[in-house]
Amino acid sequence: MKGGIIMKKKMSLKGFSSSRGFGKKGISAIVATVLIILITIAAVALVWSAVLPLVKGSLDKGIVCSEAINQLSIQDVGWTCYNAGGLTTDVQIKRGADLDFPLVGINILVSTDGSSTATSVLEAAVLAPSEEKVYVATSVDTPDTVRIVPIIEVGNGQQESCENDNWVELKLCA
């Protein structure tokens, strides 16, 4: 104290300015954290909305194809045989009664020495549940084997082929 005058020492507070407010640095860290969280949530939502339809479409196709392959079968007794003179193959196909799946066609593949000839059966002639039919497919020379590939409808009317590796040996028609 000098000469009766009290001197006050000016106090300084870091991060405080009367024009900016108290504790601005703490608020900035909170705002930055909230923004990072929001950006992360937005990124996850965008990726999810893009990936989910792709996965769902593949999963739906896989389920329906599995049903179609399990429900359609070539009857290797009876009318499944090849005609030597006419270059045609008769294929007896049976559809099970268990499930109703969106079958829109069948490709009949007749194989001769590893090379296949395809014959398509379209909607009008496709089997109903529990039905069995004989289809005539074109063939070349003397065919060895035959297989069927179901064509199904998936999603928004898109048609997909279901690969099937079940080949049936052919014999000459009597």
C-alpha cells in the first residue's frame, strides 16, 4: 500500500473474454464431439441404405431358388428319354406340392459330350403345384444327360435363373 491508495492487481483468466463468454474452449470440444457423432451416424445410415437392398435381393433370390430346385425334379423313369431319329428328348418334370413359389419358366438343358442345347418352357406351359408334364426338348446327335434350370420372379418382376447341377442320365426311348 503506497500513500493510502490501494492498488488492485488485475486478475487474468485464461479462456475468458467478456465479449466471448466463459469457458468457450469447453463448448467447442463438446460441439466437435457431437458433430463427429452425427457425421458417423449419417455415414452408417447411408451405407446401410445402400447395402441392405443388395443383401436382401440376393437373400430373397437364394431362398426362392432353393425352393424351386427342391420342388422341381426330372422323373428319370417313364417318359424321360431321347428319340434317336427325331433329334428330340422327352423330359418328364414333376413339381412338388409343398410350396408355391414364383415359377415363370424352365430351361431344359440337353447335353451331348459336354455341349448343351437349351429349350425354354415359358409361363403358359409351366407346371402348377403337384403337376407332372412331359416336355419335348431339341437335342443334337445322341444326348447323354439332361437337367432343368428353374426361372423365377424375384422382387420387382425381375426374372432370375436358378443354377442346378443335378444332371439325369438319358436312355433311348422304347
